[in-house]
Amino acid sequence: MKLQTSGSKDRMSRREFLKGFRLKNHGEFSIDKEKCTGCSLCAIDCPTKALVIHPNSEKDTYQLLFRQEACNACGVCEKSCPEHCLQIIEKGSEKEETEKETKVIFEDSISRCIQCGIPLFPRSMVRKLEAKIF
């Protein structure tokens, strides 16, 4: 007996279907703030958007936020970090009250262009580059 398959692209793949049955593991996030430059590659690469970039215009700061309930401990953020300053630890599927919180895990002032004032990058990135140059 053969299964009939259609060539339509809107069908769910077997891999996508099976992902729905896995228990969701939540990660616990650890960051070395002394090493972090605030490049935000971890947030850009995060497939679940557990890490998000948030500009705080009131304080003129840049924040990196962590949403634990969205983290599946996949480790993509660890691999994308050029400074190797963050770590995700699998917690398991048990729920906790604190998982609903969004935590600020990194915050720094924004460096701006001296001519036009456009935001360029976090100040910690400038300090790290200055330390390498001088």
C-alpha cells in the first residue's frame, strides 16, 4: 500500500509534526557581563525570541532581555556569541512562577555619532575595542 502525497508546500513535514510532541525544556540563562560587548548576535540568532533587544529611550540605554518561558535551551545563542560570555543550562519541563518574567540581563549606554547623533552601538563595545587598541 502506498501513501499518497501531494506536492503542495503548505503541508506540515514529519519533523515539524513530531516537534509538537516533545516536552518543552526551559533554559536558565547565565551571562558574564564583564565579557559581553552587547553585540546582540545572540538575540538576532535566537530562534524562539527568548533573547530580545530593547532600546530604552528614556535612559538612552540598550537592553538585552531574556524571556525564560520562550527558551528551549537549544544553545544557538551560545554558539553565536563571539565573546563566549553566555551559557544556557537546561532546566527541565517543570514550571516555576519566575518563568513568566522578562529579565534584563545586559544594559549599557548607547554610543552615538558625534555629528548626527544616530545610535551606533553599546558603550561596552567601544571600551573593549579601546582596550585592544591601546
